[in-house]
Amino acid sequence: MSFTKARLALAGALVAAALSACVVAPAPGYYGGGVVVAAAPPPVQYEAVGVAPAPGYLWVGGSWFWAGGRYVWHPGFWQAPRAGYHWVAHGWVRGPGGWREAPGHWVRG
């Protein structure tokens, strides 16, 4: 085996070893189909709603999300309508063990 081929083989082995050390795991708190938090979310923040970018667009209000072990505000945005669907807003529901995140989503009907 030539010196160049040996160097390429060694480089390939090092890259394979480095990539095998990568671990993909869900973020803490996302087990069981949703985030459950002991503390209640903060009050909803006031947002000035501007003019829709096109007729029929829906304003999706901002909401608190759980990220990095704390509540983080995501501002609202304009969403294109979906024929035959209505929007259910993001929110938090109190239940056993704390507050469960209920992501916003489109529902048929």
C-alpha cells in the first residue's frame, strides 16, 4: 500500500470514529408526547398586530414555549389560511404533575 493510500485510509478511519461519537437525543422534558413543567407559564405578552400581508391571513398570537429549562416567548406571526381548517392556539393546560404544553395546530372542520 502506498503512503498516500495509507494516509487516506487513516483519515477515513478518524472521520468514521469522530462521527460515531455523535449522539442524537431528545431535549430534556420532551418525553411522553409533550412538555410538562411544574411552574405556571407567565402571562401572555401584549403584541401590536399590524396589517395582514394578504387578505384572509390569520394572526397566530405569540406564546410561551419551554426551551433550555425556562419559558421563552415566541412572538406572533401571520399565517396563510388553510381551506377547511381552523387554528387552535398554542397554550398550557394544568394537569397532574404540572403544566402540559399544548402546541398550536390546524384542525379540519
